[in-house]
Amino acid sequence: VDQVRLLDRPHAVVDAVGAKGVILVGDTTDPFAVETVRATMGSIFAVPVARATPEAFLAWRKGFPGLVAGTHLKGAVDYRSVDFTRGPVLLLMGNEQQGLPDSLAESCDRLLRIPQAGRADSLNLAVATGIMLFEIRRGALKLGPD
């Protein structure tokens, strides 16, 4: 995520679904820059944020005990067909210009796609993140009192 406006909306979705945190990999916007904090209306502080180099992330990922899923134009699996209830899920999302870098895509257990009927081949980061996270957390999200 390399622009403030691209970090605020996905981060609000992360907060809304109750995800455990965000890992920003590589060269990204500073999540605690004044502009970012203002754009997120403070939601940047609601969910833990970590930063990592691609190499450090890939080393850490080897010990992740759950499913690592990434969205990718080469993804052959419809995101709706995956059982996300079997354990922890780590979702990798690329930026809007280049998508998920090859090194990160190769580290995924599954490359997923969001089917689309229109001419566009991809959605913006906030929309795609929202679709994916609400599907991943669908069974955990309920209306009404806790």
C-alpha cells in the first residue's frame, strides 16, 4: 500500500471484521504518518500494525500455522469455494497498480479470484479487501448483542 488513501479504507474494513492485525510488507505508506492517522479517523490504532521487509515476512510466513491465501489475477480458485473456518487465515493483498508481487504470490497456499462479469479485470484495494475479509469472517460475524 503506497498511498494514504489506499491504506485508510482497507484498514477500516480490517477493524470492522475483527481481524487480528495488519502486516505491511515492503515499501509502503507510513501507517502512523499524520496524513494516514487523519485519513483513517483513528482506526489505525484499533488494530495492531506491523511492518516487514519481504524477506522477513517470507521467513515469518514459514511458521504460520494456517491457510495463506492471496488474491491474484492468475488465481484459479473462486474465493467463495474455500473453507475459511478450519483455522487461522492470512490474507495477502497486492497494491492497485501491480497486484501481489510474485515472491508473495508464490508463498500462498491458495491464489484466489473474485469473479467479475464486467470488463474490468480487478477491483480497487478497499473493495477487494472488503469482499475477501467479510467472506473469511462470515461465520464469526453476527448481528445483535454479543
